[in-house]
Amino acid sequence: DVEENELRSFFIEQGFPLNDAIVPRDRNTGESRGFAFVELAEADKAQKAIEALDGFTFQSRQLRVNAAEPR
């Protein structure tokens, strides 16, 4: 149930400012689909963010942080 602004604040607090944060929602229910996309303000810090935050607990859920891959 995380909101984009909460996710943005979390990443900033961890030292990784974002350009954007998107939490996809189900079209019918409006509920979060259980994942999010973030775009770091400094792309060169992506690997550091992955290493620092993958497995981190945020709002009682363990984060899985990885780089986006093309479809």
C-alpha cells in the first residue's frame, strides 16, 4: 500500500534521490500490484542502490531491488 511520495522519501533518506517513482495499480480495484519502478536521479548509483537496498525491510515488507530489463 505504499504511495509514490513514501517511496521517494525512503530512497532519499537512504541517500538515493529519485527522478520518479511509480507504483502500478490494478485497473479494476485501484490496489497496488505489489511492485514499483523508481528512476534514480544519479544513474551511476544504481548498483550501489541495489546492493544497499535489496533485502531491506520497508513498511514490513522485504524489498527486492534490481535493475529494470526490457520486455
